[in-house]
Amino acid sequence: MADRAFRRGMSTPVALMLLMFFVMAGMMLAMVVGMFCTAEGWTDATKRNGILWLTVFQDLLMFILPAAVLAIVVWKRPLAGLYMDKAPSWNAVAVVIAMQVVGLPLMNWIVDWNNGVVFPDAVERVLRSMEDVAAVQTRTLLTTDTLWQMLAGVLVIGFLAALSEEMLFRGAILGRWLDDKVNCHVAIWAVAVLFSAIHMQFYGFVPRMLLGAWLGYLLVWTRSLWVPVLAHALNNSIVVVAWWLDGKGFVDGDAIDRIGVPQAGQFPLLATLSLVATLAVIAYSLHHVKQSPEDKL
């Protein structure tokens, strides 16, 4: 990355320790809010609204606020420090949409593979119980009756969650490491691993890590945080809309999730074709989306 002269003199370890302090403080505040947002005895609709509001507070307190504070402390131009001062190009937008379409079968196959990973019994019981708790909360959050509830889900789960997580992981953490001339690939994949691990859902660890890496490369190539925000929001919003359409009987959500997943013993042909198409989109991005020739990727 080019030397960004607007950074202040704070060292990266100190900056990241400050960031983690604010993340932990935000987490504790969010836990307090959570006790009021998910009270026992509530109806499903009330509990859903509570979880939705809890998600808003988590995004604000754990991700957006820490990233904003770090940006103000570390960079003289906070928006530029977080790469939020540049609008995405139409070319980048097209790449994001194309990747979402052509990569679906491959990602479904990876999700299915990751979900089938077997751990030792004691470890698997713990991981499965964590996964079940997350699944219940996700199901409550995504189960909606009206169009307005679905749109609220798109706003919170789609856009706000994408914005908040990208501000923290790609804008603040990855941006700071890249300022220090850390190798692009090392920084991107390290942040991708952290991004996946913090979700505490290890049966979706690999696909979420791959998504995080793609978002990181989009930031490096385009110099705009809004590109990974768009990709992240599109990925999340499709899940919200598909869940609502499935509940209304318009589509079969399970069928969508099985696109690219072969039956037992079959060759994953569609997933393989999706891999080829995905690599083609990446190659196109390197030639037509990447902004600066000085990054040797």
C-alpha cells in the first residue's frame, strides 16, 4: 500500500490494543442491553424485535464505535484512514454482483463440506451446542411475516451488520496493518481468520474465512471500504430475502442452499464450474478493478 502520510505517530500494537479495549467495553455494554432485549416469556414476535435491537446495539457498540474512535486517534483524516472517502466504481460493483452469482454453487459446496467436518466427541458436543444456540437466534431473527419486517431485516442484518463489521475488520484492523507495510496477503488472511473466528460458529468457519479474504482483497484492490461493504451487505441481504420468500412459499430455501452440492458419490460438477467462473472474476478484477500497480499481488 502507498505510504499514507496522514497517519499519526501511534504504533500499531498500541493502536490495536486501544481498539480491543473499546471492542471489549462495547461487548460488555451490549451484554447489558441484551438482558433487556431477550427477556424470558416474550412472544416470538417480541423476542425477534428484541434480538433485532440487540443486533443494532452490538453493531454500534462493538464495531462502529471502536473503529470510529481508532480512526480519530490514529489518522488525521479518519474517513480516509478507514478508506471511506472514496465511492466504488461501477466496475467494482459489477464484479461484486458477478461474484455473488457465479460463486454460489462453490460456496454452497464448501458450506456443506465444512458442516460435515468431524471433531473428537467432546469437542464436537461443545461446538454443536454453540452452533445450535446461534441457529435458534438466527431462525428467530430471520423468521418474518410482513414485507416491512423483512425490509427491517435487510437494513439491520444486511446493511448495518456489513457496514459495522467492515469498518472494524477491513477498515480499522486491516487498514492499520497495511499502513505498516505488512504483506498484503498475510494481512488479508490473518484478518479473515479473525473475522471468521469472532462469529463463534466453527461449522461455518471456512466459508466465512473465504468471504473475509475476498472482502479484504476488494479493499486492497479498490481502495474503497464501500466495495467490501456492498459485497458483504449483498451476501447478508440475499439470505434475509430468501428466508422471507421461503416462508411465503415463493421459493424453496433448501433447494437454493443445495445448488452446487452433489448427492453422495457424485462429482461436484456445478461447484467445479463455479470455481472456474470465480477464478475468472478474480482475474478480471486484477486487470480492471485493481487501482494501483504498486501492490505486487
